Amino acid sequence: MRSSVGVTGTVLVLLVTLFGLLLGRLGQLQLVQGPELARAAVTVNTRTVTDHALRGRILDRSGRPLVGNSFDTVVTVQRSVLVDSQDGGRDLVTRVAAALGLPFERLWGKTKLCGTAGSPPAPACFNGSPYVPIPVATGVDPRRALTLLEQPEKFPGVGVATEPVRDYPEPVGALAPHLLGWVGPASAADVAAGKGRVDAEDVVGRAGLEAAYDDVLRGTNGATVVAIDPRGIVTDTVSTTPAVPGRDVVTHLDARLQARTEAALARAVGSARAQELPADTGAAVVVDVTDGAVVAAASYPTYDPALFAGGISSADLARLTDVRQGTPLRSRLTSETFPPASTFKVVSVPAAVNAGADLHGTFDCSPNVTIGGHVFNNYESRGYGPIDLHRTLVVSCDTVFYRLAYAAWLEQGGLAAPVSTPDPFVSMATAFGLGRRTGVDLPGEAAGRVPDRAWKERYWLATRDETCKRAKTGYPEVARSDRTRADYLKRLAVENCTAGYQYRAGDAVNLSIGQGDTAVTILQMAGVYAAIANGGTLWQPQVAAALRTSTGATTPIAPKRLSRVALRPDVAAYVRAALADVTRPGGSAGTAFKGFPQDRYPVAGKTGTGEVFGKRATAWFAGYGPTTKPKYAVVVVVGQGGSGSKVAAPAVRQIFDAILALGL
């Protein structure tokens, strides 16, 4: 009996002890480790879903949308419905596809997360979050989509939502694709560089203002924290942080003038082609000379930016990047350089005066001149005899500038001059901003080139091996179609193999008329003529004028003064007076401006016809107006367009006609 009672007591003691330990452990878990475990539980059983911000718009100066947002209708299916279905949701998706009139496979592929077993390759799979309703069809007919909501018993878990896509309203016909740019899906590199601000479902700017102001336009994504069950199905919403919409970019562009500038450039190309010229590239720009604002700008060949709305097809992208099609996606405003030809002479006049030429002297405009054993011809071999610099600019006499540049080259020491020897023509060109990027708020800007002694030496060192090889082998691939050109190239290679580093007289005289290795962008030349017009201030070209929130709060973007060109006031006034006569009877652009109301809106400018080896000439006209109180610089260039006076000048005239008609 005692033995039995003893055993029972021992058991009771053990039970009490174990119960006490259990209570103690429960107390530790609840009181000591409870908060930590609760946080861990939340962490394990919740997921964060990104709520993407609405991208800001791009507007013209009057608030007209150049780029906006439209909304595609999206049909979604709850993931829980698919998981709970015995067939994985196949029957439901079949019914949805039939109701929408779409192929089953297209919708079924979207039910599969990209990268999971059995998923089709992107973009046929769903590359989004597994914790949001699955968008099985995008861009569907809204009326068909709404019929699904009217039959919830037949389409359980099916919803209809909207998804923003970029929209291009083309106000008054303005396209401006090379200014606006386009957006594309974020890459892995974009996500990594975004440091949490960009995810794989975002779009990012790939060109133009979309790229330059991507951070501003994108806004700030929001987040929704959802609770999930062990199957990964969302069961509740824990918290929400709303997205902040992107800000609008208000530009200096006037949509009306933009449309007319695009039309003028297209007509210039058509005019050149009517003369059986290739006219394969071109650009036009209108800049406010008082602050650098870009009021209109066009590039040719062009394209419809709406091709990128919702994602461009591979066929369309291939066409836009095809060299045989002229590479329409390439901006001739920023990425292409041209020989400036005679438009450069506004730089050469002050350069020659700085080198010792008499501003009011008389110079020989002969049909040609021999320098360094080479004959350099005046344009079309025409001579005007003794003339002053004013007349030299008006009729665009090359041989006067040849002689002025040759005299300066000799003064510097000729071939014996050290590489570091300053050249007055190079110095003036760089003072006007040539040879370096303007800083325009568009990506992909080329720096251009002002070829001086140092550049000549660097280029020779970089190409010497190939040049010397060609001096021996020649150019058999060229000879198959053009024996004369091949022979010329081989003679050039022989000469440059051993002495290509020398800055020769020919280099100097070619620079003085914007030829040789000189290369500029149209924006750089617009800056040159704006500086001539405003008295010497170089402004940074700027497309964007302000940033605006969705509530209307506006932050202006201040214009940026880059530098002052050291122009003697008398020289600047002399050049301006000569340019004013270029557009009048007897000037090289007199015919193009015949009938223009010069009495109330006088215009000045300069023609240019740039020679390019192996190609047809580049047509230029750069000008500004009104001369009484300069406001706008207008420049047009057409690659392989022939004569500047016949092709580019009429286009500039048309743009000034538009400026007058619009009251700008």
C-alpha cells in the first residue's frame, strides 16, 4: 500500500514539475520572445507588392500634352481561383479567352510566372508579382471585358482593371519624337542602379526627354503589404503606402511651330530629292537667342513615337535602326555632325581680325588660289575681284578666307610650329563652343571637332598602322566600283603614313571655311548664331522649361549662361551688318527671302554648302531675326542636300514665316 502511494506521489510530483516547466516556457515565449516571434511571423507570412506610380507628362509651353498617358483595359484572374481549381484554372481561362475573342494559349501563358516550370519564354509569361491578380489579357475591348463582370458565377475571380501606357496626342500635328524620346521595360541593370526605386515591372526613359528627365517623370512607387497563406495565396491587406505620381516636364516647345518646322524640313528634303540628290539626313532648330530655349527642333528621317506605346514590335524596331532605312531612330539634332561649310565664316572674320587682318581692308576674291602646291577653288570657281570683308560674307567668297588663314598659318611658324602653338581660327571656334558638347538636356550629344595641331597628331598616332598598311595594299574594295577614288585614297595614305601628323597649310585654309576635318552639330551652330545675334553670350540649349506636380506646383528650370565670347563690339556689329545683307537682293540667300517682310521683321543669316568626300554636298542655312531686336536663331541642315541657298535657306524662310504668322 505504501509502495503504491509512494509511486503515485512521485508521478504527481513529476506532473506538477513538468506543468510548471511548460507554464514557464509559455511565459518566456509570450512575454520575453513574443514581440520578436510576432515580427518573424509577420515577415514570413507577408509580402510587399509594388504599386507603380503614374508617369508624368511632357507638355509644350502652353500646356499642350506632347506625351501623356492613356489606359489599356486589362482582364485579371485571382491566383487563388486558379490554384483551387482541379484543372489549375484551364477551364476558366478557356471561357475567358472565348468571351474576349482571343487565343487560349495567349491567356494561358500569362498565368505562368516567368522563370517557373512550364512557363513560356518572355514576354508570353507573366513577369510580375505573384501576389497580385494575374493580368491575362491587356488592351482588350472594354465592352467585352465588362461582360465578364456581369457574369461572376461563370467567371469567378475575374476582374477588369486599367493599365497606363504612354500616349502621343500630336497636338496640331507636332510629332517631335527625337525630342520626346521613348520608354522601355526596365533591365536588370536599371533595377540595380535604381537602388529600390525601379523594379522589373517599371518602364524607364530610353531616349530624348524621357531619358533625360526619367527620375522626375517616373515618380515614386508605392507599396502594399499583403498577408499570404502557406500556398502563397493573398488572404489580407496589412498596410498600404500610396504611390506619388511623376511630375510633368513643361518644355519651351511651341507645338504649332514644332509642327511647321517639321513640315519645312520635310519640304527641304523633298526639294533636294527633286534635284536628284540623296538628301538622306537633316535637322532644323529654333533657339531663343536671349536664353537658349529650344522652341522647335526636328530631325530627318523621322518616325511615329506611338510605335513605342505599349511596347514596340521587333519588326518596327529593326526598321527604325536599319542603316538602309536611314536609321530613323538616330537624332540628327544631337548625335550627327556635319561640316559647317560657309556658315563657319562668322567665326573666321573675328579670328582673322585677331590675327592682324584689317577689318576695313580690301581683299582679292579670285576664282582660285594655289597654296602649298594645291589649287583651292572658290565656290563654283567664281571671282569677284577686290572686295571688303562685308562683301566677302555676302557673296561667300572662299579665296579671301584661304589667304587670310594661310597668312596666319605662316605667322605661327608653318610646318615648323610646335603642336602647342595657338591658332586664332581654332581659338575663336572653341570660344564659340565648337568642339565640345553644348550641354543640351538631351542624351547622346556629340562633341563635334575643331581640328588643330594636337588633334592632327593624336589622329595620326591612332591610325598610323592602318594608314601605312593601306599605303602598300591600297583600297581594292573601293577600286571595284570607283578606280579614281581608290587611287586618290592610296596617294593620301602614302602621304600620311610618314607625315600625317603635320598641320599643313591645307588644314588651316580648310578650317577657315568650315571644311576639312571640321565637324559640328546643328545645335552648336545655332549657339554660334545666337551669340552673334545677342552680342556674344553662349547659352546652354535647353528644351525643358519647368517641372510641375500633379497639384500644379511649378518649379522653373533656370537658363544657363555658359560663357561670353571675346568679340570686339565693332567686329560683331560688322558681321551682323554683313549677315543682314545675305538675305537681301544680291546676297547668297536673296532669292530664298524674296518677298519676305524685311521692313517689319528683318532677318540675317549665312548660307553654307559643305563638301564631303565621296558624297554630295551638305546644305546649310543659319540665321536669326529680327535684326532690330534679335529673338530667334533658326538653322537648317540637309545632308547630301546640295546647295545651301537652294535647299536650306528656303526652309529657314518658311520657319520665319511661321514665327510671324504665329505671333511668336
